[in-house]
Amino acid sequence: MPSPFHLYQYQPGEQVTLKKPHPCGGYVWIVVRTGAEITLRCETCGRQIVLARQVLEKRTKKVEKPADNQEQSDDTK
């Protein structure tokens, strides 16, 4: 019987907003590395943490794709 639980496919470079703040006050983290455990870097202070995928999914409030606007504008020049 398939599990109803769905794992989100995190990609390096995505911005993840967590439900609770980091002690520095930041909510936004950048995905650095993925796998069974995911490495995140705090956008505010630069601290890196490693969380299990299931723990990160419970703590995640919002995921944003990286902005590619700079790459597109560089290609048109």
C-alpha cells in the first residue's frame, strides 16, 4: 500500500521559510545540499545547519524558487 506522505524535492538554491525563527531572528534559509539530510544556510547570519528531510518538511512554512532574473538579463546583453 503506497504511503499518503509526499516528500518535497528540495533543490539547492531554494529559499525556505521556517515556522520558528533562528536565534539571530531570521526565518529565511537557503538550501545548500540535499539528500536524506538537508544542509541549510541562514540568510541573516550565515550559520549552516543539517536537518533530516522529515524534520525540515514539518518545520517548513514556504518554499521559493531561486530568482533567475540576473542570469536572463546577462544573456540579453
